[in-house]
Amino acid sequence: MSVTREEMVQRLGGSRRSFMKLLGASLALAGVEGCTRMPASNILPYVNQPELTPGLPQLYATSMVLDGYATGLLVESHEGRPTKVEGNPDHPASLGAAGVLEQASVLQLYDPHRARRVRRGNQTSSWSELAAALRQEALRQQAGSTGAGLFLLLEPTSSPLESELIDRLLELYPAAHVHFYAPLATSGALVPLYDFREADVALAVDSDFLASGPFHLRYAREFAERRRPEAGAMNRFYAIESSVSVTGNAADHRLALAPSAIVPALEQLLAALQDRESTKWIGALAKDLRAHARRSVVVASPYLPERAQALALQINQALGNVGRTVWFTRSPLVGAGDARHSLASLVDALRAGEVRTLVCAGGNPGYATAASLGIGPLIKRVPQSVYVGLYENETARDCGWMVPAAHFLESWGDARAYDGTLSVVQPLVEPIFGARTVVELLSLLIGEPDVHPYDRLRDAWRTRGALAGGAGFDEGWKEVLRRGVLDGSAFPREQAAPEFASEERPAAGSGALDIVFRPHPRVHDGAFANNGWLQELPDPITTLTWDNAAEISPADAQRLDIDDGDLVELRAGQRSLRMPALVVRGHADAAVTVHFGYGRDGEEAVARGVGANVYALWPGDRFSISGAQLSRVPGARRDLALTQFHRTLEVSTPVRALTLEQFQNLQPERRPKTLTLYQPTAPLPDGTAPHQWAMTIDLGACIGCGACMVACQAENNVPVVGREEVLRGREMHWLRIDWYAI
């Protein structure tokens, strides 16, 4: 029996508008809507493959940049249409793996809600008209002859090409100001790197290094190598954290502490290494670390206060780990450690009325900043403002000019990995909506709006001398494009260690709770909020979809008489926020965790109105606050779209737990043959298939990040169904990940 689309929508209980809204990008990815063209410039496949043949895919190396750092990818293209993302085995940040955000990034390329036109005010404009408005004569008249009134706000960048263009801009306008901002980006002049292959004992301090951060794919690979019994001695892993994270769930021993208790715990651990008195848990940890000196590692979250990070460094130094399992390199980010490039100095200039022309490229400062800064109204006061972004979002709404930004799969450029390795950003299609890159924007500001980004990138690499000269450059350039990375370009180790400022803890409020602010594991800081695949991908810990919640411990929930879905009010100082509560087993008492990325009110149709905007509570200069209050809103609830108990088939004892010694002495077990739907009781007419496939998961190495789920969705272009249908148990993932407490 066949049904029409309208009948299908009616049976699903939704509207045609919401159905098409959720399905839009998937239709474009499948080729139902729109068309794409491969770049006219010479892009080269990852290996020497035949010319484009209908039906045969090709792989191209490129890089995805997040918070300034590059992750190397291989992108599968069918007849000029990018369809699937994998990791680049030659790239140090991915080692052949791709995470949740990378796997889902291809859907954003085809998002029909992306910005489609250059706009001035409410009127359609053009790139050439913007070039005329920002030509040198007009810009000097607007911002001063030396550019004192010209301010740029860019996302953090490690691109040598963008750095060179910024230098040229400052030569033209020596008094201009360049600022970098992303809410989750690190800002120190030195960054730590770790080697988990050499660590017999590891401690994560509020750090989710296995599932987030610029090197998390590499760290997850190294960590997994030491979790397989057949490979030799397994590592032992401890975690101290407030929230429940993917990394914490992988720990052998875990201690849940409120944020305000983490610094005292580290002070106690440092003292215990010198045989001073400590708690039983800290004492056992200190004994294990001391027994594995020089073969252990302590990883502190970049979101911890500087005092905690300084203590982690002191512990690593006391154990002799520095230079072996942990070392430091200079940050690849342009301007890292220089307060002149901070958002705070830009806000001061905005408040003082010093900004005459503001150019924002990437990010979404109108949304992803502390509400107390009031960035949106300040931007509106600027006489001339330009925003280059993927969407008509909150920042676009506040700016006079709007220019569609190119997706990384439409862009030429370069960037550095977390360790400094030079990486190439290579497009697979021409910009679908006539979008522009940061390189093109900076070229426009220096008076060269028509130079193609490919030509500028190639000339910059030739001038830089990173490759051989003459005919050797051409061959070297082709090899870089094929592999996506320049070998031997990582930064050397620094002998010095970072210095941490002595900080005064802000005065605590009158409440009894700490609030923990964290990036959402699916939508990050909100940049991926319009990606339906990620909205519907269950949270790796709670399995929550299409929402964020205030996560609390069972003890606090019982004390405050709060259940899952109860609407609660969080109050910190003069600011408050209402959102649903979610009780999380293993969460620290006297703490509540909230995640960024939700509560959007821009023009992104999928993201708009989903969840609560946590930036309304965030102070902006730290990722936890003390003295907050939490109370239940009487009679108010919101059903949470959780998938944990959908289609459950397990018996009463679904998991067996073994120690390493028990595993090594395990005897093969003879099991009776059982009937199964996948094994015919009689021979098939055509015989048994030559290949029979199965999937086995090493639960000792799997961290439960969910990348396999979204990879399956991308491979098969599985559509999303939306929050209301998930509540009915109708999500369409072919794979699922469940957690069990034992």
C-alpha cells in the first residue's frame, strides 16, 4: 500500500513544514535538491586514482578547523558530490579516525538554511559592493588614516596564510586592532601534549581528553592501545571530575567532586606524593603514581582554574613525567598569550565608542558570549559592521553587512594541527551559495578582492619556502595536496613550562551549589546546533536528544525533590535560567552541570528554540562558579527525549565484568547451539553466502563517544525524525550505545 508524503507526515503527527525542515539537508545530500560543481582549480585525490568515473568514489585529503586547530580528513566524493568523511591516517590529529563533529560536518555543507546572499541591512547586495564600501579610501575616511577605528574579530586561527594577510593589513593600517575569540578556545602561549602509549598510570582531572579537544582522536587511539589485554600490560586509569564524561566513564577508578573541591584534592595529592596524610582514595592514587614515576601522566582540563592547572604541572614534575609522557610546544594559534587580541579589550573599545568599522569573520559572538557583556547591543552601535558567517544567526542580525561564509569543504586554505603540523584545507566543491572564506575577506581588506584563494595559497607556500624551489616545488605541492599534510612541520618541544598567574577566587554567592559550564558533546559551543544528525544523536552519557538539561546527582535530586524533566531555576548572582533537570548517576554532589550550544534564536530553522541558552549564566572568564542556587519550579515539567530505554532487549544480567587476571585465566566455554533468524535451519536454494559479516565491539577499548552512530547515519544518509518522534521511540539510528551500571 502506498501513501502520499502528506499522509506520511500526518501519521507521524507533525506538520509538513517541520517534516521538510528536518529532512532538508538530507535531501540535498542525496542529490534530490540543488547541484554542486567541483572546483575549477586543481584538487588532487588522496592516492593516484583513475579519472572521475560515474559510480566510483574518490577520496580527497583536507582539514577541518575547530577552535583554530586542524584535524586531517579524507572526504569521499561521488561524481563531484562530497558524501562521507573519514580520518586521514597521515595526519597526527586523526590517525585515520573521525569524531562525531567531523562525521556530521558533511550535512552542514548541504544545509538549506545556510546564508545565501550578501546583504546590506535588509537589502540584497553583492561582493563587489562590499569591496567598494571597504576600499582603502572609504575605509580610511571611516576608520581614520591609520585605521585606529578599524577592528577585526576573528575566530582563533593557526593558518600561516591568514597570519600573513593580517600582517599585510596591519602594514596598511598600523593602528588597526585584531582580536580572536571562541568561547572554548585555549589562549596560552604554550600548550601541553601527552603520550598515553608510554603511561602505565593516567589521571584525568576534570578532563574529557578522549572525546573533546584538538587531539582527542589521537589520544583515544593511544589510550585504546593500552586497554587490550592481548597487547601486553594494560594501563590503569583514574579520573577526578564533577560531571560524568566519556573519559570519566572509561576510568578504572573515578572520584566525583564538586569544582570547588578539585583544587584542595590536587593539593592533597601533591602532599601525598611526599608521604603526607591524605584520604584513602587520594593516598592509593598517590602510591600508584609514585610506583610508576616517569611512566605516568596527569591531565588537567583547560577549563579548570589556573591554580588547578599549576598543581597538575607540579605533580607531573614531581613524578618526573615532564619531557617523557608530557611536554610543551608553542601554541599554533596566532596571537596566543597576547592580551591585546582578547575579546575583553574589544568590549572595552566598543563601550568607549572607539570602534568605527567592525569586521567579524566566523563564530557567533552575538550569541556565544557571556550575557553580561551585552555584545549584541554594542555591535549595533558601530557605524559600519560586517559579518561573514554560515548562517543568518544572532551576530548577523546585529551587523549591517552579512556575507555567506564558505564551508571548509568549499574552501582553500591552510592551518596547523595542535602540535603545529601544517595541514591543507582543500575544497571538494565550488561554494554552493556563492560563499566567501576568511582569506578572501582579508584579501578584500588589503585591496585585492579578486585574487583566487587557490592562487594566494599556492604563492604563499612557494614564497614561504616550506617546499623545494623550482620544478621541485610543483611536485612537492602536488604531494601536499594529495596527502593533506606536510611531514616534519610539527613544532619542536619547548624547554620551558607554562607559567600560571596567581588568581583570586571570585566571591561565592549565597547558594550551596557549584555550576559547571561545559561544551555540549554534540553541538559544541552552538556552532553545530543546526545539524539535525547531531541534535538527534543521543548524548554519550545521558542519551538525551534535542535538548540540554541541568544535570544533578541522585543525592541532590532526592534532597531537592527533583525528578527527570522537572523544570528548575538556576540562580547565580543577579542572573537566572530555567531549564529541565536530569538526574545523572555518578555526578558530583553539590554541583550542577549545564552545557553550551542551545537556546538559539537566529534564523537557523533546526536550532531555533531548542533548549536553554546557558551563556545567560556564564561569567565568561571561568567555567565554574560557586554559591549558586537551584530550585524546582512547582508544577512545571518538560518531557525529555531520552533513548536509553527504547527497544530494550537485554536480560537481567546483560554485562559480565572480569578483572585482567580473570581474563588471562579464562577457559574457553562450550555453549549449546542456539537457533537464530540469521542461520537457516535448512540449506538455502542458492547456497550459503561466500561472505557473512558481523560486528564485534571491544568494550575494553570502546569509549562510547557515538562517532560510529553518526558515521552509520552519514554512510546511509539516515534521516532524522525530530524531538516529538524520538519521544515516541521512532528514532532511526541503525546503531545504538547503552550504558549499564555494574
